[in-house]
Amino acid sequence: MQITPTPVTAAVAGIVSALVMTAVWPRLGDDSLYWVLAFVLVIALPLHVFVVGFGNARPAGNADPALIRRVAIWLVAAVATLGIGQLFPG
């Protein structure tokens, strides 16, 4: 399956990850298995699919500026979503 990540998909993945993890966080409890599963399903999987993408492997030695930009957009979108959420406690 070929998924082409873009800055828009990276931003959407960051926003969705922040919103879902915020909703799931209080319900995880003390069991570390739930924390690992939540992290994999809510953060790592969307990050890989919509920011890194599936496709041809890149050489390990070369930095990909587009990938670095998408990761930065993903992080900024997630942090901005959390920051905006702090303005409206509910």
C-alpha cells in the first residue's frame, strides 16, 4: 500500500493523536500494557503512516528535509492542540 505523507496529513495526525491521547490518558490506569498499547495505537502508528509513510526505503545516511519538516509539523500541531485545550478546560 502506497501512502504519500504530506505536511497536511502530518498536521492532522498530530491533532488527532493529541486529542485521542488526552481523552484516553485518564482511563489507562496503572497497567503498563495499556500504556504501551495506547502509545502504539494513538501515537506511533499514526506517526508512521501519516508522517513517515510507507514506500521505498531511504538510505540511512541521508537526512530527508521533507521528513524533518513533516515531523516538526506533527509535533507543533500536537503541542498547539494541547495548548489550545488548556485554554478551554472542560
